[in-house]
Amino acid sequence: MSSADGWNLVGNPYPSVIDWGLQASGTPPGWVRNNISTSISIENYDWNPGGGLVFATYNSATGLSTNGGSRYVATGQSFWVKNVNNLSAPVLTINESAKVAPLTTYSFLRESGHRDLIRLTLASADNLRDETVIYFSDKATDEFDDFDALKHFNKDGYQNLSSLSPALDNYAINAMPFPDKQKRIPLDIRDVRTGSYSLSFAEFSSLPQSLRIQLEDKYENTITDIRESSVYSFEVNKDNSSTFGPERFSLIMGGEEIHPVKRIRAYPVPVSGMLTIEAEGEEAASGEIINMVGLNIGTITFSNDGKNQIGKYDFSRENSGIYFIRIKRNDQVSVVRVVRD
């Protein structure tokens, strides 16, 4: 069975366990793969007994997995493979050499002993979880290659965590060279509900101690040193897209310590009446409203409440659409995007 996004469902044809393999280059014994990713995914109901379709991923070039993935496919088990070249038909052939001797368990078990990675877990307050892995190797590239695994998105309303490639593809396993300068890796959080969540970071102890690891939260305007605090808690409001999605969080690897800029908040968004703008700090601020065609349609006067500069603008007289708040403080200019219902 195939789908329009390139994922194809394949069944284990043998009355025994088969091995997707572990081989850094080429194809492991027992398989013929043309235009097929080195990764498989499988529906792992053990990861979420309460419901929701969660996919476990395993990559044969690295031996890395997420959500409990493994190289072994149990008897009668179906698994998903990805066509990595939409211009050519995928070919997958399984022969007897892929069969393995009986195992004590056929469940998907994570292999251990990997180095040079960071495992990220998104967890909800009721302990729903999803994983993604950032992996560093001099054999990997910043483009999609055999060491990467594209994200097979969980379904039925289950939350999703992935990282973004430079081409903005979603990865479950994102392999790249060790950074020789500061590198930002956007994180995409989707299919979440309003509530409390956490991002936890693990398995990075083998990375060089000199490699700085920081998490940027653009919504809260914070920078967290992951080596000092490996769990980051945050709130999501499903009605406010700024609290999730691909633009809130980035993992920052290498470079110097980063200090957050002073925060600017605008609420409520979307807005139909009075919009409030808070500019952190005591520096005087001035603002203007710009519409989609670039015209200045109004100004904002700010007052100091002792900690922040506070401004208001009445959008009830404006048409529905997208507007930009341009705020100037000393020599710095910030732009905030708002939506008028």
C-alpha cells in the first residue's frame, strides 16, 4: 500500500523475523533497495497504550532509532518505507538472507552504545511522548543522505516532534557534520493541545565538552544552556500558533554564549479590538502600524509602567488581514506580525 507522500506499507513475507540491517554504506544482505530510504518506520502501539498512532523509526546506516525503533521486523509485522526519489518508482526486494534466527522477543528495542548525538523528547503533562535525534558524523552532510530519517508523522491527534533541515524537511533523525561554527537547528512541534509540555535532552555526554548546546525559545525570549538544565518546561495554547510550530524553538550548537534580546509581546492575537504591546525594559519606545501593502496606517504611543513600555492600538476600525507592528527603541527596530480577525 502506498500514499501520495511517498510512504509505502510493506509486509514481512516470512514466518520469521527479518533484519533491516546495520550497514554504513550499501545495502545490508537480504535486501534490494532502489529509491528507498535507509530508514523504516512501524506503528508502535506500546509507546502509547491509550490511543493515537505513534511511529517508531530505525535507520540502518547509523543504527539509530526513535520511539523504540529497531532493526528487526517481527513475523507478520508490516512496516513503512519511504520513496526518496519521486521521479522514479521505488523497488524493494526481500530474500532469504534477511531472515534471522528466532529471538527471545520480537518487540522493537532501541540499540545502545551510540555516540555523538542528542536525543530530544517532547512530553505532555499526561506523559505522551515523541522523540527526535540530532546526530553528528563527518560522513554526514547537511543535505538528505543515508544517515537521515524523514519524519513519519504520528496520527490520530498524537503530538509530533521533529527537526528541520536547511531545505525545511522534517527529520526524525537529522545527521550532520560536527559544526565548525554556530549552527541553528529549528525544532517543529505540532499536533499539540493546550497545556503543559517539556523538552528533555539526553545521550549527549559523548559530545565534546567544548561544544556549546543551547535551546532558544523565541516566544519566551529565553536561551537555556542544555548542559546545565536538560529539561525545559513550557506552555502551549493551541489558539496561539506562536506557542508551537517550527518557529518557536531552535537548538543552537557551538559558537559563543547567546543572550536573548529584550522581549516584545503583542496580545491578543488574533485581535479584533484593542491590541496591547509590551516592550521589555525602560528604554523609550515608539511604534507604527504597517498594513500588507506597506502603508503606515497609525502610530502607537508607549508609556512606562516601571518595567516595560506599554502601548495600545484599537484594531476594531481596521479590516481583517495581516498587519505589522514596527517598534523602534534607540537604534534597534523590531517587527511583530499580528492578525486582525
